Amino acid sequence: MIDQAFAEHFAADWIESWNEHDLDRILSHYTDDFDMTTPAIVRLMNEPSGSLTGKKAVGSYWAKALELIPDLHFELVTTLVGVNSVTLYYRGPLGMSAECFHFSPDQKIHRAFAHYAA
């Protein structure tokens, strides 16, 4: 089970790695075969399912996003803790956002879902 200390450490590191635009550090939080689902994948990658699998595919998507948004910055609002998941609620370039991260037993993300305010 995820505890508050782990969730807060993860949140701080995840936000900082994005704000530093450090793609290798961002990807270090994830398993090699993780799944990412977000409406932004539909728009940026022209993938109708909104999902990508694996560090190579998602890494390419995130590299493109960092290129298109050179001043990308996230501001953490709060961290929500589940059983084996953490949801980060933050302000970003798409407005208010929530990402739910499901963790594997080795405390790496194996599935993530991003949601944005309409």
C-alpha cells in the first residue's frame, strides 16, 4: 500500500522533473511497459485511443510536448493517496489537471491516466 510519505516524495520529484524538462528523470518513474492514457495523446500523436504503451512510445510523445511547450511548468495543488495509486492535482499548460498513477510492486508506475478541466 502507498503511504503519504511515499506519495509526497513521488509528487515532489515528478513535478520537479517535469519543471526541469528532464525526460530521462521523468521516465525513471515508470516501468518499461507502462500504459499512458490522456486526451493529449489524441491531439499530439493523432492516436484515436488516447493511449500509448512503453517508454519509447510515451517518451516520443513527451519529447514532442516539451518541444511544443518550451515553458512548460506544473504547479502542484494537492496529492491524493489510494491503495496502490497516487493522484496529483496540479495546474499546467492545459489548465487544472489530475493524473492518476497506478504503481507496480516495485513502486514504479505501470499505468497512468491524465484528466483535464474542460
